[in-house]
Amino acid sequence: MSQTNSALPRQVADAYVDELIALDPITGTFLGVKESSSRLPDLSPAGQEALAGLGRATLARLDEAERLPGADSDIERRCARLLRERLTAELAVHEAGEGLRSVGNLGTVAQAVREVFTVTPAESEEDWAAIAERLRAVPAALAGYRESLALGLERKLYASPRPARTFVGQLTEWSDTGEGRGWFEDFAAAGPDALRAELDEGARAATAAVVELRDWMRDVYAPAIEGAPDAVGRERYARWSRYYNGTDLDLDEAYAYGWSEYHRLLGEMRKEAEKVLPGAATPWVALAHLDEHGRHIEGVDEVREWLQGVMDRAIEALDGTHFDLAERVRRVESRIAPAGSAAAPYYTPPSEDFSRPGCTWLPTMGLTRFPVYDLVSTWYHEGVPGHHLQLAQWVHVAEDLSRYQASVGLVSANAEGWALYAERLMDELGFLADAEERLGYLDAQMMRATRVIVDIGMHLELEIPADSPFHPGERWTPELAQEFFGAHSSRPADFVESELTRYLTIPGQAIGYKLGERAWLLGREKARERHGDAFDLKAWHMAALSQGSLGLDDLVDELSAL
């Protein structure tokens, strides 16, 4: 879209979204743009440079826009600040060549190529015709991705070896689901008979491309990077931390904060564990007891329906008391994640017109029995009042903000911080009075604290403090991080393995939960102090959720002023 000199920052931001969708139809599909359904992006170095070029041109337009009358209004200022911070952080990552070594078990463009099919419209024959065309685009997309990784090898920009090995396993699972066919063929099987030939042909081509990428990753890429460090070091970590958190963190202070939260939560967990299993040696002994003897749901369909009920009941209890929800925001669906996903549950926002609702996704990891303690606070986080209320509200008020602020301008630590704040809010409101569920909530909180410790500690190879009960004085390694995480989590070994691989894949992202929650809590405390007895929590929640995205640089200031 061409720009005029009269464009204010919000217009510049929304024009950026239009141009981004043209280059990245995966983003278009997540936003609900039907015209994106048949295409996939260029993931080659040339495609990455085209995105960077758009970012640079948009920053130049923003420079002009900020000089115009009206650009200093609160709504324009907030949008301009976000757009500049996000594009600057994205360009820093690009210019360091990070897109040439983006390999791992989630959060990379390779996972997006598959995941986008799960949210592509599939209601009509016309929808499926677009899907068939998108299936035919998979080989070119994965070939471009491979070209980027090959250039990374040439420039000695290596991914971490452990995530690369895990990715080879994922590609193997995508290529053969156990029925003699791949994930894309399973997906295409639901299409109409009238398009059966072209859907099957496209799906087979997609699977063949997955196999080709898997073989190259296994035989060429993984051997070439063997011996490369898994840790990214302080310089790369600081760059990624800015990208995911929207601020230049004091990483040593954040590491110390993670330890302080660890000690606080451990004390709380011990008290709650005594209610569950008197005399338990550790809280995780009590949680292991709940794995065997606590309340649980049997069956995959049954757990999906049960999780839907958790969210439906939360909406009924919270709407009108602690939130004011538009009717279309009240709709959220519980779904089961496709096989071959990472182990952590996740959420996908609604399309811009709400024709596709917000959805929570549970990876079953082959299980059919699901302890309740492990799920309640997690679904407060992923669904209601967590990710769904924030991200669906952004979509609902997008016209009052900008399309950019409500969608692609998302700062991970803002969203994850809100979702963790939402878990704590439900505890504050008394929704976790049951000892099983509250111990599960504290276990989830502890996981977020240990994420801060091991993500920063492992990548910066920091020293473990002298007052730690675990290997005091030693320096973190991925092996020590996995041992520590496993010893302080109720999650099974495959989840712990997946989590550590995640931290090596997307450094700096996992710390945003706890650090983002701290920002949300501080903003609320400052707003409460400012208003005194007149502070209205419901009004504050709705104003806070209607701001759109903000980095942690700005979040506390904006929340405090509400």
C-alpha cells in the first residue's frame, strides 16, 4: 500500500499490516484473511530480506508520521512507540542472521507451515480448493527454509544441536503418523470427494517435501553443527530478550528475581502439599501422589469437553463482576492439538471478524488419562481469563486502536505476563480453594520461576547461587538445567525434555511469563495507590485489556495511569 505524507502513525502501522500479509500469508490466515488461504510465504534468504525491507521502509514512514499534527495524541503516540520498538527489535534479529539458523521444536517458520493448516477455513468446497493449492505450495516453502539454513551453515551461523536433533524427530513424525501416511495426508482426508485427487496429490507432495527436509537435516545439517554450543551467550540472548520482552532487561537482576520467586513459591508449595499428602518429603512427592490417586479425566474427547466447561464456567462467573465481555469475546473453543506438536498447551486468537473463534489446544502426547490438578490453572492461563480474554478483546477493539496493535504487534511478555497474572487473579478470587488445584497452580507458578532461572542461567552460563539446594557454585549447562527443571516440576520426562529444547530454540521467550506478570502486578498496584478507595478492579481490567500490545518498557507506565 502506498503511503502519503498525511498518514498518522496508526495509518502507517495498519498499512504495514496490509503489506506484511502480502509477503506472509500465514499471518494473513491467522488474522482471518481469506485471500491468504492458498499461499505460503517465501522462507528463503530473499524472502527474509523482503520482510526486512518492509520494516525499514515502514520506520522511515513513521519518522514522517510522528512529525505531523495530531501524532502526539495518546492513541497515536502509543501505537508509534510500539511500532518503532517492534520493528527495531525484529530488524536487529534479522541483521544478526538469526533467521538463517531458526531450528527447533516450536516457534519457527517450519512449525508455522504446518500449524497454519489447522486454522485455515475448511467449511466449503471453495475453502478446500484453496487448501489444495496451499498444500502444493509446501515444497517451495520448505525448500526456501532449507536454503536459509544452508546459507547459515555457509556463514557459520549454527543452530543449537539439541533442537536440531529434536526437529529431525518432529519431521519424522509429520511424515508418518503410523498409518503409512503423513500428517498432511491425514489432514487432507477430511476434504470433499470432488477434490479428492488434487488434495491427495498436494498432500503427498507436502509429505515428500517433509521427508526431503528431514533427510537433509539428519544427513547434512545436524552433522555440520555437531559440537556447536547449545547456549547462545550474552550478546545473542540480550537481542532475543528485547525481541520477546520489549525491553532491555538487566539480565542479572532478572536471574536473581527468578531465584527469589523460587524460594517464595517453594515455601507455599510445602504448606499446600501437607494438605494433599501429610508428611510428603517434597511437594512433588505430593503431586506424584495426585498423578495416581487424584481426580482425573479419562479419555481425549472427555478432557476436551471438560476443559470447555472450565472456560465456560469462568466466563459465567467473571463476566459482569471482574470483566465486561462483549458477546463475541465470550466464545472460546477447546481443541486437541495435532500430533507432532510440542508438549505445551497453547492458544490461537480469533480471526479479525470472529468467524473463527479463539481456541485452546491440548497436546495429549499419547495420553488418555489427565489429572485435574495439572489442567485447571493452565486453562485459566490459556483460555479464560488468560490469553483468550486479552487477545480476543484486542481484536474486539481493533478499530479503536489499530490493526497492528491488536495483532502482529504482540509482545510475548505482555501476553504471557497477563496470562500468568490471570492464574494469580483466579487464586486471589478464591477459584483455587481445592488443595489439589491450588498445588497444581503453585507448581505451574514454580515452572515459570524455574524458567527464568534456567533460561538465563543456561544461555549465559551463570553460576548457581550458594544458597541453592541444587549444585551451588556450579555453572549452568543444559544437562543441569534439565535435571533442575525435572526435580522442580510435576511434568513427565518427555514434557521436561520438550521444555528444555524449547528454551534452546527460542532463548529469552520463557522468561517473559514471570517478568511480564511482575509488570502487570506492579501496574495494578500503582493504579490502586493512585485511586485509593475509588479503585475499580473491573474498570481497570477492561481498560488494561483494551490498550493493545505494549512492551515491558511501557507496560507499567501505561497500566499505572489507568
